[in-house]
Amino acid sequence: MTHVIGVDLGGTKTAAGVVSPAGEVLMSETFPTLNRAGGEAILDATAALIAGLVERAADAGISVSGVGIGSAGVIDASSGAVLSATDAIHDWAGTELVSGLSSRLSLAPSMVRAVNDVHAHALGEAWLGAAAGSSSSLMVAFGTGVGGSFVLDGSPVLGHRFVGGHVGHFASPYAAFEGSPLPCVCGGSGHVEAIASGPALYEAFLRFGGSTLDAADSRGVFALATSATDGLDGGAGAAFADSRAAALRAIEVAAAAAGQAVGGLINILDPETVVISGGLADAGELWWKPMEFALRQELLAPLVSVPVVRATLGNTAAIVGAAKLVLK
Ligand SMILES: [Zn+2]
């Protein structure tokens, strides 16, 4: 069997690798996505990246037969077009991702496949990562946004209009402040993503009285929460202690919102394995413990033993998952 190229095309960077039929990433390359240059320029750059890898593979005696792409945005997996996208990639919506790449690479359109990057990520974890061997798995990622994918018998459930997996956009009782629902990036309000994403966690820290001087982003909130308070006296010490308390509270609330949301999804889908991924899942016990506690509180009795595990493939998950699209 020949090898394929897996591509993870995100808002800030694009990574691609030569993937063996067994899912090993043999050689890979990463470059910044030309996220201000428009769809055609991104296709040119991505095709050049892929062509370079095909050449390197050929030098090593490896032939490449197809390309799988996990891309930011809502992707029509049958036509390979970008149906909609946020402005993280300017002018991405409307781009003919599959036909644009297959013509640039002189590949048959049937040998190029594309899905949304979160689905590719989940497919990678379901094939060779934390959910390997499970016939069904739910992956939810908590990072800059909140997204997910339910993989059933080796295929992500994409939905009739390819919008499936937007698990950050349903109501959360935690997504309110002083009686008003919090605004969500989708234009709605009171959604899971408005309290459980990294940026939302930082906003919660500020609402709870945290100071921008003590933490500049969600990563800073975690550093602050685990920092020592000794050595600071008087007013400065009290202000720092207030910020630190706000950090701990924001993490607790964002984690509980995340866990409750995933618990509800488990009740609906009953996946064999649940995989949690993204920057917040990697932040350690301070987030994981309240997340898992809230998740288990939410579960219906027959589901109490469902395994909930952290993603294991890291940055290669979406490359491997995208490759799987053309390997099967
Ligand atoms: Zn929303």
C-alpha cells in the first residue's frame, strides 16, 4: 500500500506529514498559514508544501497516492468546499479546497478529501490515540474555542449540512453573570463556549476581580493560581491575593461548565470512550479535577463507568486523522 499526505490547516499554522498505511508520520513540515492573503494564496502555499513532501518521500523510495486535509471552517466533505469560516482565515469561505488542491497537484479529485479540523483531530484519536479500539468515541476540545466530534465506526458524524460538532454552542447555566447571559463569539449568548473556552476563562477571571497586571491571558491565570503568595505584604499583598482567588474561581467555574457540558453530551450519545483535548485539558489537575467532577455529577446512572481520558496524539492527531480519510 502507498502512503498519503495528511494536512492540518489551522488559523495560525499549517502542518503536513507523510503518513504510512499504519498511521506513522514519517516526515512532516509546518509553516504559518497565510491567514490574511485569501483562499487562492493559501491553496498555492499548501500545494507547494504538499509537493515538497511528495518529493522528499520519493527520494526515500516512498510513493504518495492521496491527500487528506483537516481544515478550519465548516467543510462540505462531499464537494470539498469551505462552506463558512470565521475571520481567523480571511476570505476562506467559498474556497474550493479539494478541487483547488487536486488541480494544483495533478491528482484525481477522488484522491483528495477534506473535513473540518476538529473532526480530523477526533478521527486521529479514534484511530490511533486515546480512543483507539473503541467503536464509538466523543472528543471535545477546550482551547481558543470549544469544538467536538462524535466518531462512530471510524467515521466522524458530520451532520446533514456539515455543521455537526459545534458542541460549544448550546446553553450552559454557568454562562451568565449577574443574571444576564454572557455573549458568545457565534453571536448568540449563554453558550458553553462563552464560559468554558480559554479566552472565556480569562474574561471570568477579570469579572471576578482579577487584575490584568497579574495575568495577561488564560495561561497567565493558571500560572497565577499555582503561584506562592508569601513575601508580599500590605496592600500589594492583598491585591495579589484577590487576583489569585479570582484565578482559582475562574478555573473552577470554566472547568465545571466544561464538565457539565460533556456530561450532558455523554447522556445523549453514550460513546464507548470520551476524549478531552485542547490547551485547557493540558493545563493540569487544577482544571481537570473540577471538570471531571462536574462531568460525573451529570451522568445518568448506567453511564457512571464511562472512561474519560486525555487526548494522546498531540499535534499529530489531525494530520493522522486527515490521512485516514484517504487511507480507507
Ligand atoms: Zn455560541
